[in-house]
Amino acid sequence: MQNTYGTGTLALVALLAFGAGLLFTGSGESRATMLTSGPEAAPEGVDFEPVWKAWRLLDEKYVPASSTDVTSRQDRVWGVIEGLAESYDDPYTRFMPPQESKSFNEEISGSFGGVGIEIGIRDNILTVIAPLKGTPGESAGILAGDLIFEVDGMTTKDMTIDDAIEHIRGEVGTEVVLTIAREGEMELLTIPVERAIIDIPTIEHELRPDGVYVIELYNFGGTAVREMRHALGMFKRSSSNKLLLDLRGNPGGFLEAAVDIASWFLPLGTPVVIEDGGPNEERHVHKSNGNDVSEDDWRIAILVDGGSASASEILAGALSEHGKAVLIGSQTFGKGSVQELVEVTPDTSLKITVSRWLTPNGISISEAGLAPDLEIGLTREDLDNDRDPQRDGAVQYLLSGTLHGIATSSPTRLEGVDELE
């Protein structure tokens, strides 16, 4: 079983959540491509003499700022590899020396300490993709689209996602202070958040009095397939044919979960997502496994926003492009790259972007995310007054069968950096 991490993104790397850029395609173990033991041959056409010259010059001339400032030769090796990874200018390609590699493995093992927010890099700024439901981040008032400028007074300028995770995570019960910029606020906001063990919720569902069945899916984690199967079973037994699938704030999870769930709506062999490994690799098409339980009279609306990323975008894109559902809300985050975890030494690893996700029609999810069929804004006033025009619009569509005449609110939106005005 191959286990690749891909967007936004099960991005457990996002501290605190599922997204920061990792999407699991397997059941939890990393796909580790081991380097052969012994000296590796130098790449053809590459002159390493400048590297060795710089090493010798530093050995000869460098004087530490203090007598306690010591950099070991092994630390220098890690620094060389780290610099090589950073030269690709990809926020998700990252070398992890021993301590970081250990922390990463702890993060993907299950429940963990953190604040419960999914983060990503957008326009070179550390950005909140979504706070997770029921977590300290949500309770503290962090919103999708918030720009994190400082963590405990440390600037996030040039800070990688993994660096941010390291600083935000900490001992359960302690506090981390995030300094953020938010659309509509004239000054930076200082938000203290108490760290906790993060047990990520998966799903809620109910039949509304008007006959619309609502399924809120919060992530594509290890229990998502089982819980979604149960929710769909309840939907079928309800005799309703109107399904509202809410993927807002869902940062992603297992690729297999997205494909399995899409398979309950699509015939056998229907493309769900395309994995594009670049010009030297043949594209791999992930297809429906044929567990289609949908009925011809089902009417489906999917709610999306700037917090919908990775596996959420895969599922929404597949059902939309195959005519099974309409998308309502606002532009999705656009996290569609895949990372592979490669072991360099027994205690270090490289997280390398190896491919990107395309919708069945060949549209790159990473380029700009997915545009909804009906764009409905969500304003600050809506939130303050406990209104949800996006859900109201989706319900109106499901009851009427048409997108025409559905009222939209102000175009000022909260989800995602590009959507803020």
C-alpha cells in the first residue's frame, strides 16, 4: 500500500489538523523510499566543488559569537540538505532533521496537542485555512482567512509551515498567542489560545423539517468512510431526495476516503481525480469503485468555502464535473499537491512534493481552487447575527430545483485570502 501525503491538503501537518499540505493515500504509515546505503553518486553535470570550498572556508575562518555556540559537522550536513530543499521554493517540500522528523511522526499518529487550526501558505503569508470544529482555535474566534503575522511575538515572515507548527504546538494546558490580520479590522488582533489534545470530529447529520437532509463532514480522516456510509444510509431511509453536503472548513484527509465517498455517487470506473506527476510520469486516474447507491431523483448541493481544501476539493470537483451536485458558497482554498515522505537516514526525512491533483476534466486544484456554481457571500454581519446565507441558498436550491432567483449577500467574504476585499 502506497502512502502519499497530499494537500492542503490529511494534512495533519497543520497542527493541529488535517491539512497543511498532506493528504494520505493509505491507512496511516508513510511511504518511505529508502536511499541505498553507502556513498551516493554525484548527479551528472553538477559541480559540487563550490559546496566543499564553502565548507573548508567556514572551517578555517568562522568564529562563533560565543564560546557556547557550537555547530557540529552533522548539523552542517543537515543544513546543506535543508538549503537544497528550500531552493525549490515550495512551502511543502521540506527536510526534517531528527527532532523535526520525530515531531512529525508524532503528529500523524492520532490525537495530539495543539490549537485545532488548519494552516497553509498563500501569497507567501501564513494563512488559516480553517479552524476545526470544537477545538480551542474555533472557541478563541480564529476564522478562515486570518493571516498569522506572529506566534508568541515571533514574526512568521519566511517561516515555513513546519516551523509554524513547531512554535504553535506545545504542552497541553499552556497558551500560545497568535497575532493576526483580519479583513475588516483596522488593527492587528492578538488572540491567546490554550493548547489541548485535539480529537478531530468527523461528521454530523440530520433531517430538517423541510425535508432537506444535511450532512456536515468535517474531515476525511480514518473514520470518515464508515461514518459517511452510516449517514448516507440514514438519508436513504429518510425518504428524502434532497441532500445538502456541507464541506465548509473541511481541510481534507485520506485520499482513499475521498475516492470511496465519491464512489457512492458515481458508477464503476468513473474518474474521481487525476494524479499528475509531471512530464516524466504517466498520469494516474483514481476511479470510482462502483459502490454507487445514488438514485436518479436525488438532488445534491455541496457547500464549499475557503476552508474547503484537499480531499474536500477532490470530492466536490468530481461530483460537480460529473453532474451529480451543484457547488454553492465561495471559492475553495486550492490545495492540490501531493507530498511523499522519504527517509534519508533512520532519523531524518524529506517531505517532497511529487505530484498534483487534477479534477476529472483536467483542472488543477492548486491553481485557484474550485469556483462554486452559485457564489454566496458570508459577511461579518451575518456571523454576528447567527445567519448563514450560504446554507439558506443551498436549501432554497434543493427545494426549488433552480439556482435562479436565490438571493446572495454582500461580496465581502471571510474564506481564503484571495476572496477578501
